[in-house]
Amino acid sequence: MPDVLILANETIGGQALLDAIKERAQQGDSPGFHVCVPTIRPPYGNVIYDDAVRDSAQVRVDLALSFMEQEGIRGSGEVGDPDPLNAATDALAVHPCDEIIVSTKPATESRWLRRDLIGKLQADTGLPVRHVIVDLTRDGLPFGVVLVVANQTAAGGELEERLKALAEEGPRRFIAVVPQNSGDGAATIAARERLNTLIGDLRDHGIVAAGMIGDPDPYTAIMNSVAYFHISEIVISTLPSNRSEWLKNDLPEKVRSATGKEVVHVESTADEPATAEA
């Protein structure tokens, strides 16, 4: 039974790649797929948080595996080295495959193609490599991608209900980001627990969702996420207005102005601890 390595990053949800995976899966030899997503350094923020960098790549892996699971396709995945050639060879050393599918942006936009990644992969691995071009600028994604940003209110009922309502409006994937508390390990652990609760609740309702811990500054966390992912709309969840540092800093309007995206604000009415979001 052959296995296929899928190497992709920003284009992981592109229609051309999804179609290529489905087409290959429907061939009679019942292949398995192993997804490898190289990490990308964030463009914003003065401090680089390695966990956030890895988490962003893991989100892409999780969303790709969710797609394959929905299609009944057997798959596994991993986060890889920042260098795509190293990422692919490392993955093959642990998960031997018989062929490779590489997804990139068009040649005018792709750093991978400028570095002749396809030719180097073929030369280094001796495997057949199928190259799939995904033009996100022209085609977008076959679903909306909703960025959800919350901290203290991440596990709140108001946020969950709003997200479920959005999911019912049309095909969407949800990426939740909880800004981490810099220098406070216990608070970061608590934030990850809230994140996991939110993701678990959404998945229990059949909603495709993945999540990550982001930069401590919510604006920086959002701008990095918009750079990492093809975001269509943003949901920001805060504490009540009289207790929210994010609202005092006018976060929703700043994000709306900087990104040009639709921004939805959800205000928690729960009796949360008297702490700031981040």
C-alpha cells in the first residue's frame, strides 16, 4: 500500500490541492497520506515565541487532517523544519513514502519555486513529485476562515454560541488564537486549557476548528495570524467593557482599520475573574 507525502504551507487549504488529494485517494491502490508543514517565522512582534511559530504550523496540519477525515482519507501529519527540503527529507526518514505532492503559490509569488524545490526534491529523494499550484489571490479558499481571538473569555458560552451561528451560515473553518501571558507559565497553561476547551466544544458540534497560543499582545497576535492564514473574518471576544483592557485600547477598531476584514465583537457577560484578557 503506497503512501504519499504532502508538502505545503500557506496553500494547504487551496482547492487545487484538496482536489489533488481526493483524486489520488480515489485511485485503486488506497494510499495513505502524510502531511508535512514547515514552520514560518512571524512578520510582527519584537520577540519570537517558538511555541507560537510551531502552533501556527500545527494549525495547518490539523485543518488538513480534518479535511481528509471528512473525506474518509487515511492521513497523519507533522510540523517540519523551516527549510522545506529539510522538512520533506526529515519526514520521509520517519514516514517512508512512494511519491510526493508539493503545493505552492504561483511562480511569481513562491519562494519555494525560486529555490527550485521541485527539482531538488526529485534529485534528493528519487521519488516522483507532483507539483500543484494554488493561487490564493485569484481563487481564495473553498470555505471561509474565521480567526477567533480570546483569552479569559475563550471558554465562554457567548463566544461558542456566536461561532456555532457563523458555522450554520455557510462553510467555514475556525482558527482560535489565545494570546499567551509572557513570563507567566501558569497563566499560559491556563490559557491553553481554555483554548483546548473551545476547540473541543466546536469539534463536538461538527465544526472544523484548530487553535494556537499567540503573541502576548493581542494586536500582534492578530496581525501575525492574518499573515499566517488566509483569514476572511475576525471574531474578538472580550470581558465586559468596564473591565476589558482590549476595549480600552480600542482593539476591534484598530484591527478593522489595519486588516480591512469584517470584525465581530463578542462581549462576555459571565462572571469572570477580575483580570485583564492578557
